[in-house]
Amino acid sequence: EFADLDLTDYNAPLLGPAAPAAAAGAKALWRALRGALPPADFIRLAKMPATIGGRPNPLALLGSARPSALTGHPLTIGEDFTAYRFGLPRTFRKELERSWRVFTRHPDAELHRVGDRHEAVALLAEIAEQQKARMTEAGADYRLDSPLAEAFYRDLVATGIESGYVVMTTLRVGTEIVAGLLGVRQGEGYVMIRIANAGTAWSNCSPGRLIIMETMRMLHAEGCRVFDFSIGDYDYKRRFGVAAMPLVDLNVALSARGLPAMLRARTAAALRKRPALDRTLRDILARLKSR
């Protein structure tokens, strides 16, 4: 599987100049790849986009590739950011304008972009605490405080902030962090990774949505045009106008021991095409488990 600790939102192969763009070439590549891999029972390549930098993903061309349970959520904005903003649903736009007015009534309220690695690492710890508190309050499973996950993000921020690859922004009032947003940028593309806010004390200005809008405004002025809200199907993303980007998974058994895992993955992919049946089976399993 991809060596991502299950932390990355998307996974993909690196494409060289000879990467195949059609199914026949993809099959030949797959045969060569399997011959070069060490012995294994199962291959799981998950959360892959169908295209990479405008080129076909060869692994997505294989017949054994199946739709992923997850989708990406990119948003492309043209040259005029004001036109994008006024193209949003009127109620949502007015809510954002009101939130900014409420926030900026506080002295020293501002959107701040972090540029120093030491400040960035310290801010990451604060974002993590806010995120953990919010998810725990909501009853959600929070796993980003494991030593591996914490080390991954700490290294990402420490090595990427000063080059501009990592983008960290905060809404702050004086020294108080009201909201924080972590993302990565390459060229015209920016992907949001982690977001957190200070909770109910600031809910009257919707800090989560506010920091997204103000960060997009800032980066658009610097040349960003694609803002990816990443995986996770949440209503607020649709209100910003994102498009759904299907992802694919590749699950292949290489031995008899790998067959059960492959069958589970393919059954889940088939059920995603029949949501009514999927819900029915989940309800039955839940009742059986409760008994």
C-alpha cells in the first residue's frame, strides 16, 4: 500500500515521460510492477485521482480499479475573485460578510500568515489541541495525536513553511488564536489539510468558514486558482461551490490469503453503486452487532 500512514488525502504514482495513457499500456505496466514487487498477499492502493497533473493515472485505467468511498472537493476560481464571491448563494455570502464584520470589531483582529518555522510548529500544537477538543466534543474518533501522526505533521510544517509549500494561516485577536488552517501549495493549486477553531466562544463569527474564505482571497491574489477542500463530504464545502472529484481504489489479491480482503473491498465498492441496499445491509449488521 502507499506509505502514507493513512494520513494523506490523495495518493498517486509519480509519472515519468513514458507513463502509459491507455488501458493496454497500463496492463503492461502492471505486469512489470507486480514482477518487481517483493512477495506479498495483497495490494491496496487507495484514494487515487483518475488524473494527475492533467495526465491519466495508469493505475486507474486497470480493470480491477473500483470507485473509492471517498471523493475530493476541488474548487476552481477564475481571475476575478470578486466575481466568484458574488456568485455564491446570497444567504451564504451575507453570512460571511456579517461574520467578518463581527470578527473585525475586536481590536487587533486580523488574518495572519505564518512564515517562521518555530512559530509554525508552535501553532500546529495549538491547532491540534483545538481540533482534538472539537472532535471529542462531537463524539468523533480523533487519531491525529498518535506519535507517528504528530511527527509527520511536525516534520511537514518544519520543512515546508519557509519555502511556501506549507501554508499556515490564523484568525487572531492579539495573541489569541481564533482559528487556524493548514494546507499545502504547489503552483496554482492549494489543498486544505487541517482546520480548527477556538469553539463556542467565537461561534458568532463562524471562524472556520471565515478563515477558509480569507485564506483563499489571500492566495488568489498570489496566483492560486484551484482550492481543494480535500476528502470528507461536508455541507459547508458545497456552499463554497466545490465540485466532486471521484477517487479510485485498487485492491488485488496476490495469494489465497489476500482473497478475503479483496472480496471485502470489491463488495463495498459494488454496494456504493446501490446506496439503498448498502443502507439496508448496514442496518442489519448494526442490529446483529447490538444483539
